[in-house]
Amino acid sequence: MTLIAAFRTRNDGILLCSDRQEDEGVSIKEVEKIYRIRDLPPLEVFVAGAGPSTPLKNACIDIHQSLKRSSDEGMDVLAEYQAIIENCLKNIHKKYSSILKSWPINLIIVVAPRAHGCSPILYQTDGPMLSPETFYLAHGSGKHVADYLAGRLYKHGLTRAWLIVLAAFIFREAGASSPGVGSGTNMILIQEKAKQLELLGPQVVKEVEDGIPSLSDSVLPDWMVHTKLPGWLKDE
């Protein structure tokens, strides 16, 4: 169980986020859930997943090894990465078919070309296929809360600071109300042209969360000031 999400930034980068909880049935531990593939000359790839841990871990490893092997053999992985990744996902779905029938995996994948002027590309998985998305994605047990809040608060064009605040707020609220979403959040800001990366660990994100008013403190005082009651509804 988990929560992963991605938001498009105003300069066409991606803010990729995940919680840190892994539930193994008998124990709960904190883990890094964003897998970064950085040893490919033409691109970097970032993978965040929700679902059973063993298929997820093996999917990340298989994608990494297949992309690296293809690159070393001279293949143009910038042109062929989608076919390579989808082939890995087909193998994972075949290998773990019995598990994934009852507990599917969902991945958010960001492909960041290193070429000048190229922006990162955002995908989610649809079974073994990659489906491109433009602005926002979430998966995991906190998806419904994240989708609800993002649908009302996220707008493309937010500044870096306010996008981080919004993501921190969404993960905090999802963690407080959704079973399986653990405390602690990792964020990676994948900037335009993949020239800059900003890594925000759980301590940094917690500092942001602590400075955000609660949902009730944000809404109720504003209602008291701005709500216009109909004539028949008296405030007693």
C-alpha cells in the first residue's frame, strides 16, 4: 500500500512524489520508493510504483537492466525506450500473474531526455502498456484523497514553492485519512531539460507540512468571513 503522485511544473518539469511506508504483513518499514536510472547517456528514467513489493522491485530492476543492456549494445534507447519498458512489464505480468490478478501494480514513469530543449515525459502504466499523461497522476491506497484535493487545488502554472506546498499538503491529508499511506514523503523535482534535479527528503517535506494549516483551519475561518447565508438561514 502506498501513495505515489506526479505534478507537471510551470516550466514543464515534473514533481514526482511518494510516501515511504512498506507493509510486509508482519512489519512496517520505511523505504525509498522512487527508483532512479541515471547511467544511460541519452536520458534518465524515474520509476515510482504502487502494489505488491516483489513485482515492483523486480520491475524496476528489469527495466534498468534492459535499458542499460540495450544502450551498451548500441541501440538508440531514446527512440526505443517505450518498447523496452513495455516488454519488461509484459514479462513481469506473466511471471506474477497470480499475484497481480488480485493486487495489480501501477507505475508512474518519468523519462527525462538529456538533449537540450527536451522536457521530461510523464507516463502511467495500463497493465503492461505505457500511457502518456500531461499534468497530474496518482496511484495507491491514497489515490482517491489525492485526486479529490488535486482536482480542486492543482493548476498547471503554480510556482515551484506553491507546488511543493500543495504536494506536501496532499500527502499529509492522504496519510491522515487513508489506511496504508505512511508518514514521510520523498519528492524529486525533475526540471526542464533534465539539467537540474532537486531531491527533497522526508525531513525537508515534514518542515513544509508543519507550516501548512490544517484543512479545518483553512476552510472554516474563510467561510465565516466570505459565506453569504440566505435570508432564511439565521446564524444563531
